[in-house]
Amino acid sequence: MADTEDDKLREEHWRGAIPLKLELHEDEVTTIPGPVPLFIHAPRLGYLPQVADRALDHFRSVLPPGNDQPWFEYKGVPLKWHIPTGVLYDLLSSGECPWELTIHFRLYPENVVLPFSGDETLQSSYFNSIKEAAFVLGGSSSAVMSMSQKGQDAMWVNVKECDHRSFWENVEKLEITQASKNRLPLRLYLRRNVFDTILGWKSVEYVSKSFQLNQQLEGEDRGECLTIGDVLQQAIPTLTEEQTRRAKVTMAGVEVDLKASVESMYKHLRNPDLWLYICILMVA
């Protein structure tokens, strides 16, 4: 059977990757000269710790004694590993390619970043997220909570390997992808200021909520289509109409129009945890 246009869009979405240039922090280098950087592609829909093993293999010979606990830094600020890599790039970078990050294996910043102890931590975080999305979509997360460990492991492998066909086959068995409650799970990240060592994550506002699809909208000839602009106004009421018009709105690396349908964007650009991530940058 030939692939539909939706299938092709979904495949391209899952194939997305961020080229990274990883350099080991100078305080963790024990040799002269130091190691060469590691150039690697990180899946857009994945998480930074997924490339940590490759990085450890690359830098292991120059590390000082101690326990290996990877974490990543951009512009002197530790990055939050539970946010998808593509979202971090769209939200924080200036579009540089490759994206230059510093990697550490010592002195884990527990005051800034959630504790992390390996792939099991990442998998647990992912399933907590998909449980929340299932509750928004259908009013219950029982289908996800009742999955066997074998089923969870298989789905997690699908995510890590960017195997979208097997993933959606597994998800469809759970019957959680339809918005039976006419609600969609959306996560919005707004950056108003420069991201640096002074402001860091204080420059970012975060909203995670469900949006009703069949709500009554103000204005003439609006119809029933909930738009990205509607979402911004409802989720971030501190944004003025002028600020909303000037905002750069990105999903999955694609800049979208404020008039775009939320339902259509969700259908094509949702992440494997079934949330649609929206990055908003205030353009001067």
C-alpha cells in the first residue's frame, strides 16, 4: 500500500535530527593536548542523554577519576534533560549548525537539573509524560498505566530508534491518540530575553495545559478552528496583541503562522509523548 501524504509528513517529522558539536569541559580534561570535539546527530524527538554513551566512549580516556554522570551545558547554563532535544534547540539556539554544547561527566548540577541515573530515568520520565497526555486526550491514563513492562520497553525502543511505524502500531493498540474529550495536550515555552549565564532558565516561561477544541471564539467569521494565535492569547495572557503578532512561533523546527490550525499542527507535529511543543521567541 502506498504511503499517504500524512504518512510521509510523519516520517519526515520523526527523521529530524540536530547536528551537535560536543566539547568536554576544560576542567574535566586531564591530557595535553585535549580531546577533539565529538560531532554527532541527536534525534529531534529524543533527549540529549541518548548521545551520552557515544560521548563517554569518545572522551573517556581523558576524564579524571570519578563516577560518570553526564550533563550538558549551553552558554554556561545546564540544560534540562527531560525537554526534547529539538525543543531545546528551537527555544535556546540562534539557529547555529552544528549546535555547540559543552558536555560534563563530573559535578552534576542537582540544584538546576533533575536527578538522572541512566536510561531507566529517561524512560520513566517519558512514560510519565505520555500518561499525562493520555489523560488530557481521553480523560484517563489507565491504558498506559496498565501496559506490561515488555510493552513499555518495546515502545521506548521505538522512540529511541525513531521507528515511527512500530511506535504508532503500538500506540494505536492503546486507543489513546483520539481526542475523545475534544482536548489536546500542549506545552508552550516562551523566551523573552537572551539565554545566558546571567538569566539562564529565568528567561524562559513554561505552560503545560489542555486546550478545548470546540470552544466559542470571539470575532467575526471565526468559524470553529482553534488557531495557534488563540492558544498564545489564552495560555500567556501577559502577551499583548502586538507582542503576539511579532512573536516567532516554532514547532518541530518549523516556523508557523498564528492562523494555523492547532488540530492540524497536533496531528502532524506532536512528539512521541503525544504532546505538541510550541516554542515562542520574542523578536525585537
